[in-house]
Amino acid sequence: MSDFNIALVTGAGQGIGRGICLRLAEKGFDIVGVDILADPENKNKGLFEVKQKVEGFNREFLPVQADVSSLDDHQKILDMAIDRFGRIDVLVNNAGVAPEKRTDILETTPASYDRVLAINTRGAFFLTQRIAKHMIHQVGEDAEKKPCIIFISSISAYVSSPSRPEYCISKAALSMAAKIFADRLAEFGINVYEVRPGIIQTDMTAPVKETYDKLIAEGLIPQKRWGDPADVANAVVSLARGDFAYSTGLVVEVSGGMNIQHL
């Protein structure tokens, strides 16, 4: 493994973010875990449960309570990370939400649209902008250590779901943001990647479990199973440790083959 060992992960308290933190820690990364909820008294679920697990791998975990949709929180995230570790080698933009209620596109409300886009797209875009500027400064001080940025998008970046259009739009925009940042930051040796999860078993998908169980049984996913946060985490680790150093802009889909078009 390279010397890249400080990873900042948003949405770190549960689901895919939790899985990413644990796998990165297992592979030798110290973690800055960001989440909107952070209860030091709750060691069974959330950011401080993840902290315990990460420390079980003999790695450091800095919990940061922050809202990625609040641009005012972005400097706090950066400052706390730098104060503790002095650098950020990997940024994983994972924080995201689904609509609070699935609604046909003809009934989508401005409030739901604005909420989802603010967290999933606007927050990730401007946090990346801020962290990227610091990473450029890092590269200027030590050109041998090249950081990277990973966006966690979704197959919803290209698969239509008329009952949650705001989510699909947010992920499509995030996918393009990853491409543009990859283009812009290449001159500094800062690689940017996109990881597209498919149907992953988390708290977010729990309300529609029966629906997806049926669809999977009927053949929706060629590999015929739900994805697990660890499946996504494995892809993130491979990118973070530099296995694809000559592939900035790479899109890695973790969907059990849902990207395969077949008759």
C-alpha cells in the first residue's frame, strides 16, 4: 500500500459510509468520519459505533458532526481534519439521502427536490471544491504524495425511477461533477473516481426491501442477490490505495451486473 492513509468519509455513521470506513481502516487508513448525527453516548449505532470498530483495527477515527448541505460546515470539516492529521489523502463523497416519500414525477414538490439536491449534489460539489484546493496545496508541498477523490453515486445516475426523480437527477449531476473534477484536477496528479452502487442492503433501502426482493428473484440483477456495503467498500479501497493510478475519471459500477444490456 502507498503512503495515502488519511481518508475523509461523509455519511460515515451508517450504511455504505460505515462499510467504507471499516474496510479502509482494515487496510491501514485513519479515518475522518463526517455525519449529521453524532451521539457520543450511543455506541451501538452511528458515528461512535463506527469509531469503536475503526479503533479495533488499531486505526484512528475522528468523528465530525456536520451537515454537508451546509456550506458553513465545510470549513469546519477541513479544519478539524487538518488539525488532527495534517493532511487529507482521500475524500469519499458518500453522504446522500433518498426522498422522504416516493412520489410520481408529476407530483414531485420543490421542497423535496431542493432537499435531495442540496445534500446529494450541492453539498458534495462544494465540499469537494474546498478539499480539492487544500489537496492542491498538499501536492505543492510534497509532489510524491498524490491524493484522490471518490464520489459515491448510484445506478440511478442513468436508470430512470419516475417515483423518485429528484434522487436520479441528483446522482446524474454528481456523476458529471466527478468527471469535471477529474478533468480539472488531472494536472495536479489528483485522481477523481466515481463508484456507482446498485441495490445495496442498507437502512435507506429497508422500506422497499420486499419490492426489491421480488425484483431480484425475477432476474433484475444477473448475480441474483442484494449488494452489501462491503461490496462498495472493496471498490473504494482499491481506488484509494492507488490500484488504478492511470485511470482518473474511472467509473466503477458495483451492481451485480445491472449495467449489462441483454435480450
